[in-house]
Amino acid sequence: MNDAIGGKEEVSALARGLALLKVIGMAAAPISNRDLAETTGIPKATVSRLTATLVAAGYLKQSQDSDRFSLGPALLDMSSRYLRHFDLRTVARPHLAELSEFAGASVHMGVRDELDMLIIDSLRPRSALISSRIEVGSRMTIATSAAGRAYLGALPAAERAEVLEQIRLESGENWPSIEPRLMAGLDEYARLGYCSSFGEWHPHIHALGFALKGPRGERYGVSCGGPAYLLPKDVMLGRVAPRLLETAQRISQETGTTNTD
């Protein structure tokens, strides 16, 4: 057997082993070699050898007194290592940079700090004639910014209600004027998958926002916007919004997460 053939066989075996791990990971209960063979189309004898190898390496766990398998502790250890070194900014940045160039707008990613979104990353298009004053460390209010509203709209219902109550208390006598627009923004997020802020966070800024979720459950708000005279409402909704949603979907697919509760 020459090296080329051996290499191909090794890749094939790895692919089959990964296919088994995927099926087992998605199964609602431990799954047998027979079921694995039927689901994947891999011969049962090969499945038996692969599961035995994966059990020995700790990637699978065999149920006592049966040939049924579930994911093993070695995968948990690998996942923990991945999460310890995971930074959503690294994954998201190429996609956000592309969005920034396409829209001719600044893109900012933020995390919640009290009732603000604290900017942790900021990108500008190369063609920008006017530099945004929003830098890393800047803040956007949750109630009026596109990123903040999207972040709020993506939260589980109970957590969203808690933050809304904090905003109500903090707003005091301004709440009656803030509430209708804020609730309209949450409805917009539920219907469209993004939030808009046309002169509400800043009178001369138009922006759209969406939410991202990391694999550890951490949540982020992202805004895409700039001067209102360069990015009128019709351009933001007709041209930028579809690309913004595509960007959000690509990042979610790459991280293996969704923004559902």
C-alpha cells in the first residue's frame, strides 16, 4: 500500500469518525452501532471499529452493558479549551469589515454595561470622508441606540423585562416619551431581525443594529451607521438592511449559535 492511498484512507476514516460524533451529538439518547450504520451509511463493522477507537480515546462513552454510545468527556475538555480562547470579535471582524465597506458606514460592536452598550470594537470604511467619534470605550444608551435595542430584543423575555424596568426607573419623567419608541424598536426586531435609530440616539446619525450571541451565551449589540445626510433612511432600509441581515447570519453560522431564547 503506497503512501498516497494510505493518506486517503486516513482522511476517510477521520471523516467517518467525525460523522459518527455529529450523529451521536445530535441524538436525543445514546445510540447503537446499528442505528449509526443506518443513519450514516457506514458499514456496521466499520462503525464498530470506529466507536471502539473513539471510546478508547475518551471521545465517546459506552452505556453500561450495551452497545449504545453518547459523547465522552474528552469532547467536553476540548470544548472548554475552545471557549476559554474564544473571542467573538476575531470571528466577527472580517464580516463586519465587509459590511462597513459595503454600506460606507461605521460598524461598532458593544456589550452591555448597566443601561449602556460599551463599545469593544469599531470599524470604519476605507472610503470614509468623515471619521466617527465613536471609539472603543465609548457608550451608547440601550434605549435609543440601534445596537442597544437589538441587544434588548434578543434577550430572553424575563431578562428583557428586567432591563426594561431598570430603564423605566432610570428614565423617570422621560419614560412616557421613551417607552413608545423603545417598544416599537423591540417590535421591529421581532419582525425584521434588526432595529433602526434614525436620529434618536444622535440627531445627525442614522443606524441599524443587530444582535450576536457567543457560544458561552454572551450577547453583543452591533450598529452600522453614520451621518444622516450620507445614509438616508431609504438607503439604510433598502440597501444596507439586507446585507446587515446576511452578515448576522454568516457570523451566527460560523460560531454555531443563534439569537433565539
